Amino acid sequence: MKPLIISILFAATSAAHPVAFEGAYQLMFGTAGEVQNLEFYQSYSAQAAWGLHAMRFEDDEDEIFTGIQHNWLLKRWNLPSAQANVYTGLGAGLAGEVGNGALPAAIGFFRADYETRRIYTAFDAKWVESDDVSRGVFSVAAGIAPYKAEFDQLNTWLILQLEHVTGMEDNLEIIPKVRFFKAAVFP
């Protein structure tokens, strides 16, 4: 059975890595304010993954995007006591107002992160574009591990994320998150 990575985020739009080791699966889901996000990827190499991505923006228009996406690991730094990554991705699908049909759409993202066994930081930028939908989701996150655990033990990070979604009434969301990691599995 291939390893499965699951990131359960109590309030978030993405925290796991969009590309993991070859053969891994990533499931990321969460909600923050009026934005819901669901991503499912399969890494077919240590540098690339493909999968499904869906986002819903609940405000006056109540817009949704669904499509396929390809992700690339641009650079990984494995340092003696830390890891840093830079990712990008592109996708295509359909987007539009719920109940009014959907038009062809594109999605793109950029992500950079740095983490140790005690510190977590990340920057994310996503953009969904169609004739009816034009949304950007930008976030920065920082967190700490309340205890230092080995790779095969349960690791926990308490994270605070600031997120801005273009076109939404509330310009900035403050999102507390909890991230779990153990060996090759997020419980």
C-alpha cells in the first residue's frame, strides 16, 4: 500500500507540501472565513505531482472553481537541521457563480516554506481566473512546535496564518491552525 499523507487543518486553506516523495498522496482541506479549499494530489516523482483542486468563495457572488492541477518542486534545501522548499503549480478547470454555469478557468500558485523541528514558516499565493471569476488568495504563516519530537514521533506545530482574498469584503483573516506530522503520515 502506498503511503498516504493527510493534513487535517482546523482552519486553513493549505499547509501540507503540494509535492511529497514519489508514490505519496496528499489531501489538504480547510476553511477560512468565506473560502473553502480541497486539494488531492499524487506525487509521481519527488519533484512533481498532479491531482484535483476545488475552491469556493462564499460572498455576494458565491463562486466556485474545480479542476486538475500539476505541481512542481522548483528547489528543496535539505539543511542539517531544517528544510526549505519552493513550489509552483498550474491547473485548468471550470469556474463561475454557483447555479449560473461555469466557464473555462485557470489556476496558478507559488509557495515557499522553511521549517525546522521547532519553527514553521510559509508564504502562499494562488490565483483563479476565468471570464466570471478573478480571485487571489495570499497568505503568510508562522508557527512553533510546543515540543521537539523525532521524525517517527508525533510532531505538532501551532501556526498563525494571515490571509487576504481579493474581492472579499473582509480584507484580512487571522487563522489559527494546528499541523500534525509523523514519519510519512499526517494523522
